[in-house]
Amino acid sequence: MAHIPVNVEEAVKRECRRRRYSERTVETYVYCINRFLKFSRKGLDKISKKDVRLFLEHLSEKKLAGNTMNTYHMAIRFLFEQVLEKRIWIDIKYSKVPEKLPVVLSKEEVKKLFDVIKNPKHKLMIRLMYGAGLRVSELINLCIKDLELEKGFGWVRGGKGNKDRLFIIADSLKEDLRKFIGLKKMNEFDYLFTSQRGRKYSIRSLQQIVKKAVKKVRLSKNIGCHTLRHSFATHLIEDECSITEVQSLLGHKSPETTMIYRHTSSPKLINIKSPLDKLTN
């Protein structure tokens, strides 16, 4: 007979940690399981395979990506099989993971990209776009008043979905931004970045900066401005930031959108050495 824990969330966390799962996996599983339980509106002792199928069908109707569907499926299986030790066979085919995931740069590739950009203003723009995970439209619409340099953050005003959100400012950018603002003698209502004619910077101009840098570095990937945002999110996940934290910084409405970066981040298993290397050394 299955054991029903008093606190399901704590039981899931405890079992995940016992198995040495990463904290981002723990958080993801807890989120997925809570969504499932809220949907089913049943006690754990009453939930059946039919409830699982209905939930996954509900997610499918929302057009979620295959890898996100798989994450929900694995989390629910983990709940039943590992936490509850409940013999329930969920005979549901996993969703096919789409072949196309966001293109991301490694941290080394991002650094190389910065190094080949010689124009100080251009480099500052690209570093800020990556360092804060900004969309190109959000970067060019930044005003001086949107920055809180002393506190280490800024504000995107009227971003996607007409929402405001906070973004982080890297410590390594603070002094460069102060000097840039001081040299231009800007007032707080001015755009942070403007063209030589004093107009708001264009998206096309930024795209050209990235395109030329990519050509100099000779990267074979299909890279644009948005690749820097994908890379920002992926690198945060690799650094053990939670899905919730990354979701907030990206301004995603749903954590399911953010979950895709779990699949673009480098798995820790990649650091394990193959036994072949020991044989050939």
C-alpha cells in the first residue's frame, strides 16, 4: 500500500536530494507536481492513471513544447514511483522533443564576441544586452532614469506584453555605464543609447554590430541579437539559478517557457570522464 506523506512538497524535495538531483531539478519537479495536484483536485490516494492522462492532454491543448510535456510526465512518474511507491503504470507515450532548441553561445564564445568589438559604445551595448538578458527592443528603449546603478538593477518599461520588469546590472558594467553617461552629459529622460545624430538607436544597427562580430569570430552558428538573451538564460541555469528566478528576469509569463533552457544548458554529466580515457592514457 502506498505511503501518503503529510507534506507532499517536502517529501518530493527530500527524495530528489537523496538522489543527488540538482536544485533546479528539485524546483522544477515540485512546480510540475503542484500544477498537477491543483488540476486534479483530488487527494493522492484517489488519483488514478486517468487523472494523469487528462492533465497531460490539458497541457497538450495549450500547445506546450514536447520537452516541457516530458518534464511534467517525468515529474509525475517520480511522484508516484519514487515518493509514494505507488504501483501505477502510466502507459502514456512521451511527447517528441522538437529538434530545434534555441541556439546558445558558450561563455567562452560570448567573451570572444565581446573581444572583437572595438567601438566602446557598441561593446557596452552588447555586454549590457547579454548581461541583463534584454531583448534588442528593450535595450534601445532604455532611458537614463530606468537605471539604478547604485542598487545594481534597472527597469524595462512597457516590455513585451506591455509589462514592466526589473533587470540586473552586472557589477563589471556599473563604472562603464557611469562614465558613458557622464561623457555624454545626459539628463535622466534621455535614451541611454543614441545614434550619431542623437536619435534612438535602431534595431537594425544593433543587429549589424552582432553580425560583424560573429563574422570576425568565425562562429558557424546562426547567431543574432536574441542569441545573447538565450545564452544569458542558459548560463544562469548552468550556474544553478532556479527556473523561477530566470523566469522573472526574462519576463516570461509562464515558467514552462523558461523550462526550455534546462535543455540548452550543459549537463553536469558532461564533466564525467569516459573510462576510455583511462585506458588510453
